[in-house]
Amino acid sequence: MTYQMSIVIPVLNEAGQLPAKLHALQGLRDRCQLLLVDGGSHDDSPEMAKPLVDKVILSSRGRATQMNAGALQADAEILLFLHADTRLPENGIDLISQAIAEGFHWGRFDVAFDTPNPIFKLIAFMMNQRSRLTGIATGDQALFMTLPAFAAVGGFPQIALMEDIAVSEKLKKLGKPCCLKAKVLTSARRWQQYGLFKTILLMWWLRLAYFFGADPEDLAMRYYRRR
């Protein structure tokens, strides 16, 4: 079968929400290859996903490692990296295909959160504007790229945190990103669970520290410890 796009979905212990998320993608299976990459879940995520995806790939833990493992088994010329808690807009696949046809090597969507709380609308607005200004995309924004672009930058750097920022910096050398205004809907649970302002301050601090050369391994340890 010839696929229009390969969708790589890294997961770790997502059994509670995985069926609903994967069911939302079933209408794409006639043209998109669904690749779920499990990083060593202790729940039933891999078994639960098997009937709902084209391949379940078992990998070492770590988003960069998992997404690279998925890309290596992709059959399409366009890759979309989709977090398990992020949902595509209805015409998302068509928008990506159009962007690639227009000559873009890579890109991302605007983001919105799955809560009506006005503060999250402001956070999303700031995230989207920052991304436009810097040309840097985050994983929550559903990164997409051509397979040749992925190969040209060597995939995601094997670092414990900030892999999305690092790969964006490399991709920018190939060309500017396509910043799609259509919004992916992502979960606000991380922000709500660990405290809104604590999470904002933590993410700002981590990005600043990474910018000034901090070791991603050290940043990952602090990130997960504070969570």
C-alpha cells in the first residue's frame, strides 16, 4: 500500500487515554500509516494499540529515541510526529500535504488547549507567536517534515530533553518552517496537574538554561524530579 503520510506516535503508559486518541485517527488509515512507538510502558498500551495502528514498535524510553525508531520504519515520504495527547484538526493531513507541495521541508501547527480557561488561550497564543518569531517548534505543535529532511538532519538528536528545539534548529538550515494557523488540540493535564505557574516558570527556566548550554541530561533530571 502506498501511504500519503506516516504518523509516528511516541507513547509511555498512556493506556487510560490511548484508545480514544487512536480511534480519532482511524478515518486516516486509508492514506496514512499509523506507527505507535512504545518506550517501555508498564500498562497495556502496546496491546491496546495493536488493532488500531499499522505497527507497534518497541523502543527504549525517550521521545527522541522513540520518534527516530518510528521514522526508521516509515513507508511514506512525509513524517508527522504526533504526541498521544494531541489531536489533529479535521483537515490536518491535507494542510500538511499542501505545505510540502508548496516547497516547505518541514513545519508545525498552531496549538490550542483542551480547556476553556482563558489563561490557557493566552499561553497558546504566546507559544504560537514565539514559534513564528523564532522558527522553533515544540512537540505539542505536531512537527512534520519530509523523509529527506529528516535524513538530512540525522533525525532527532539523542538527548533527554529539548529534542524538538534541537531538531528545529537543524531543520531551519534547510529552510523556514511552514507555520500552519490551523490548531492542534493538546491536553492541559500536565499544566493542571503540576500547577500552572510552576509549569510556566519551569519551562522558561529549562529553555533558558538549554540556550546557554546546559546539559540536556541534567535538565531532564530536574524536569522530571520537579514534576
